[in-house]
Amino acid sequence: MPAQPTPLSPGQAVAAIASHAVFGDGSVTSEEQETLEDCLGDFRELWAHETLEEALDAVSQLIRAQGSDAVLEQAIAAVPDHLQGPLLETVRELVEVDGRASDEEDDLLAMLSSSFVTTRKAKR
């Protein structure tokens, strides 16, 4: 039986989703990288227990071990309710920073919107 994945911290979840948004189209511009770091820095409450760099390192290791789709699914499930709206806005900003949204980026936005709405409805 395969080992259960280690649960992601909220910081790792946010970092994983934001990274997926930036790397989703297969290329990263310096402007996208800078915007990623700025946007993730805005989630200050997450970096009290781990640094942004630690969260990104952990996410990178998980992606290598499990694949990006599996980590993305775990990340979506691990985002605290109160961060879902701000994170969705951050992802929109990240996918639009290069002036265009790829099909993959549009799909990510749709998946997040649907998942976050479903989560909120299920918890009512």
C-alpha cells in the first residue's frame, strides 16, 4: 500500500498553487518571478512558522516525488477558508502578469474557483 502524502502546511499550499500558476505555461519571466515573490510575501501570516523559501523548497521536493498534479490537489484541499479568496485573486494577478493567460492557466483559475466554492458550500 502506498504511503499517505504528508499534509501540506497552509504556507506550502499557497506556495504550491501560486508556483503552479507561474510555471503552468512552461516558462517563467523575470517579471513573473518577481510578482510571485511579492504576492507570496503578502501572505505574511503564513510565514510565522516557516519562511517562504522553506515552503517553496518543500513544495519542490514534493513535486519531484509525487508530481505537480498530485501536489496541486493536496494544496487546494489545504488552503484555509479565509485565504481562498485572496489566493484566487493572487493567482489571477500571477497569470495575467505576462499579458496573457494560457489554456493551462485558465484551467487552473477555473479549478480553483470551483474547488473553493465547493469547499465553502460543503462547510455551511
